[in-house]
Amino acid sequence: MGTARSAMVASFAMLVSRLLLPLSLLFGTVTSAAADIQIVETTEVDSYYDGGVPHAAEKTTAELWVGRQRIARIADNLSVIVDFEKKTVTVVLPSSKSYVESTLPLDWAALASPEVAKLVAGYAVAGTVEGKRARQKVDGRKCSSYRLTSWIAIEGVRYDEVEAEVWATRDLPLTRKDLARLNQLLGFLRNYGPDLTAATAKIEGFPVKVEITHFEHGYTRGERRTVTAIAKKKPPPEVYGVPEGFEKKAALTIQDLRSL
């Protein structure tokens, strides 16, 4: 495969990874109707050098609000709201003051433009999960570790290879039924193929620490995701809604992904 196509595959995979929900943000819901759970996650990406351009280290924070029938992931560049009662998913793009909404079950053909939907269909993510490699406490919670390895296979060649050490705990108020349902949703959002979707079922509980290495056309990129706070709270009214003045779009475009 030529260098140009290799770069295109890696670039598209990175764009999609920015759009889709992080690994530790779609693994459960709560049983309490009195309050939702707020989860705060910090992501740290190491500096790297690619194609003659240096990229500085980055540190970002996102909030996840998990309710009985709703989930909202709130970040500066992208928010995603899933309402299981209304059977809708909403992607909010603050940079363009716009949003896209579709119905469940999720379908890229309904959520994105034909161009994006075709690319996603052609680049399904394959991979494996090695279960319960070790045990330790993370922030006072008993955790088991799992090794997740993923890649995009095109004409027998692997692209956008990722190795992740996932530390997951069951020491949280999450139900098994909803955990399994949201794990399937995560697989769809991250464009997992059927084998990797089945493999992620080995992960028991909620990932509270993820250590990641990306292998991307000639360099590696380190990343760490850590849950820094978990609390039961009454969510602010704006958490599950689209901000006033935002315009509804028909579909997500390649330009939307590039703006993230």
C-alpha cells in the first residue's frame, strides 16, 4: 500500500478516535433514581513529532453524567448525549454551535454524511483482549487489569495499532445488565468489528485507569486516561440538553471531525 494511502488511513483513524467516546466513558449506568453519577476523567497525551511537525503534550478533562435512562459526556470540543427512553443520540459541536441527532439503534448512515459513513464501514477496528493479567488497588478500589490490542486491517496490513492496559473495577454502583448494553454501544461508537466487540465483554466493571500506546506511521504516542472523581449528584439542567442557539445539522461531516 502506498505512503499516501497509509497516511490517509492513520489520519482518518485519529479523527474518528477524537469523535468517538473514550474507552472508559460508556461502561455503565446506575440504579438510583435520586441522583446521577458524575465521573470526571483526565486525559494526558505525551508530546510527539510527526511529519516534521512537533506536537506539544496535552491535558484535557471531560465529565460523564450517567443516569437511569440517560448518559451525557461533556467536553470542550464535543458532547454526546444518549437518551435510552427517547431512543436518541445527540452529538453537540460547540466550535460550530451545531448538533446532530439520530435515533437508536445507532447507525452511521443516520448520524453522519454518506462520505463519513462509507469510511467508517471500510475501517472496522479489529483486536483482542487479554483478561485479568494482574490485580491492584486504584484510588482505593480493587481493580483487575486487561490488555486491549486493536488495529485497522486493510489488505492484510495493520494500521493505527493501539496497545492499552485497562484497569477496571466492580466497586461502583453499576448494574450488570446496563453494563453489557452500554458495552455494546461503546463497540458501535468506536467502530469495533464483531470479534473485538465480543472480546471486550471480558472486561468486568468500569475502567478507572487506562494506559495507552498508539503506533502511528513511524512514531509512537503515549496517552493516559484516569478517572479523578466519582460522585452521586443531581445533574445541572443543561447536562442532557443542547445549548440554546445551536443549529441542528443533517449529518456529521469530515470537516466536523477535522475541527475537533
